[in-house]
Amino acid sequence: AASHAKRLKSSNEETENQEENGHRDKKFKRSQEDVEDQNKKFPKRKIVLLMAYSGKGYHGMQRNVGSSQFKTIEDDLVSALVRSGCIPENHGEDMKKMSFQRCARTDKGVSAAGQIVSLKIWLIDDVLEKINNCLPSHIRILGLKRVTGGFSSKNKCDARTYFYMLPTLAFAHKDHDIQDKTYRLSKETLEKVNKLLACYKGTHNFHNFTSQKGPKDPSAKRYIMEMYCEEPFVREGMEFAVIKVKGQSFMMHQIRKMIGLVIAVVKGYAPESIMERSWGEKKVDVPKAPGLGLVLEKVHFEKYNRRFGNDGLHEPLEWTEEEEKITLFKEQHIYPTIINTEREEQSMVNWLSTLSIHDFNATSSGVQVNDRNSKSNDLEGSDGCDDDSD
């Protein structure tokens, strides 16, 4: 009898819990539906959001619906859009319903100071404030503009500007101690770095700077508008420098390999002639610099601005009023993450120690082995950028 009473009590408690959970779920669903019904009074419009984020701890920008194992920036963004009442819940599950498009895909660990996404949302009151209240502090929406109904942030983008922040000891001669944090970049070495970076300007065949593209693949040809290294600066006892690169679009790992090859030449591991050889048809072993310092800084919409920016209905996609917020975000979230992670994990120092094992005169077969190893590592989550990826 006691056992029966115990089972009966347990069964009743379970039923009560199920009812309570069901009631809670219904309550949440009802409140979500109330928000959506209320927000349907607001116009649904095509807009772009100016995003800044620190990519550390994320497996890139692009969301993989149904995969909770690898968290992405878009997971947090979509969640914030639903919770703030800008989109219905089913739009979060199927992003095509809100015509969502990112301007550039950034991969594992890569940050952004000026990412642009386009989508349709309900233009609710205090929309930016409400979205940001639902986001972690290392992801911010810094601006919003209305755009034409057929606008796609990826397809309408003319060019992207990335920067790569690195400790200047990366440019020290190979005989110099790679652990020397007191190293300072000389004027002569900076000039040499900039002379080599300027070689990338124009259109070249970058098949050696990515994987899975052959020398005859037309998509391996890319146009670089500018590439240079800025004056170095000291943070927490270490000297850093920023390399800027602007191009129409970039392939997976392209920027990191462009920088990796210049570092190899400046350090004395490879001859300057390797630059031109790398654009030829033969396979060249191009080292890939660490992903830590890579940041999407800005995206450009010159053609769109000329056509629609002054039509009286739409604003040009320029963000001069947001520049202060962008600078502040970089100072608070992006630079400290790169500097502290470099000091703690020494990703650049560890990578520099591998340059000596590269064969810069390797035969095709020798390089293919390196490529296979590289691809197997990339399966765990690459650290580059790929502006062509969907």
C-alpha cells in the first residue's frame, strides 16, 4: 500500500510538472505571438545593419542551422532579432524568409569592425537599442539604413577592406631571437615590407594563395586595389603594426597567405623572386600566417551609392557618423583581444618557428602533401575570410 501510494504521488507530481512545463511553454509562445502581432503594425522593410564583433570563441560569422556544436556570430544575432521583436521566430529558423545576406563571411576567430548584413525586419521603435540589449557586449549593431527592396549586401559590394594586426618581431631577420619582445621595426625594414606589399596591387592569379583552385581556374584571378603597412605602435611593451588590404573580393586564406609570403621574404627564408613565381602556373609552397590578427574593417558600395545614394528615398551606404563608435569598439574589444591572446598563446611566435620547414623551391608533388595537411587542419575550422562563400 505504501509503495502504491508512493508511485501514485510520483505519477501525480510528474503530471503536475508536465502541465506546468506545458503551461510555461504555452505562456512563452503566447507572449512571443503577442509581440509578433503587436509588431505587425510596424512596416516590414529591407535594411542593412552595420555590425562590429570580436570573433574569439566563435566558429565564424555564418550560421549553420541545426548545428549547435559550433557557435557562430549569426547564432547570437538571429537570437537577438527574434527576442527584440524584429523578426518572427520562424524567420530565425529559415533565414531566407527575411532575405538575409552577409557582405563577407569571416571564419573562426576573425573579428569585424564594419561588417554589413542585409535583411527584412519590422522597423520597431528604438530598434537598435532593443537589438543591442539582446546581444553580448562583444557584438554590437552600430548603425542601420534603409535600402532598395532587391539589395543584397554580398552582391552589391564593390570592395572589402581588411586589416591584419601583428607583432613587428614577425619582420625581424630569421637569425634574430623570435621571443625578443623589445624588438622595434626599423624604417628600412618597414620600407622593404611596403615595397613587397605593393607588388600585390593589380590583378594576379592567386591560385597558390588558397586551396582547391587550380592555375586555370578564372576565379583565382583577383584584383587588389591597395596593400600597405602602417607605422608601428607599442602596446603593453610589445610593438605592433597594422597591414591594410583593399580588394574586390578575397578567397579562403588568401590574405593570410599574402602576408605569410611577405614575412618569409623579409625574414630571409625566401627570395623576392618568389612573389612573381607565386602568380605563375606552378605550385608554390606559400605559408599561411595565423588567423588571430585578421579583421574585416570596411565594405564598400560605390556603385550603389552613385545610383541610389542621392535619389531622395535612400541614404548612401557610408558610415561617417558611426566612425567614433567603430573606433571605440576596436579599442575596447578587437585590439585588446588580439594583443592579450598573442601575449598568452604566442600564435605568431609559434608560427614563425615553422617557417624554416617550408621549402620555397618545392616541386609540385612536395607542395601537394603540404596542401593535404593544410586541408585536414582546416576541417576543424579555418581562420580566414571567404567573400565568395554562401
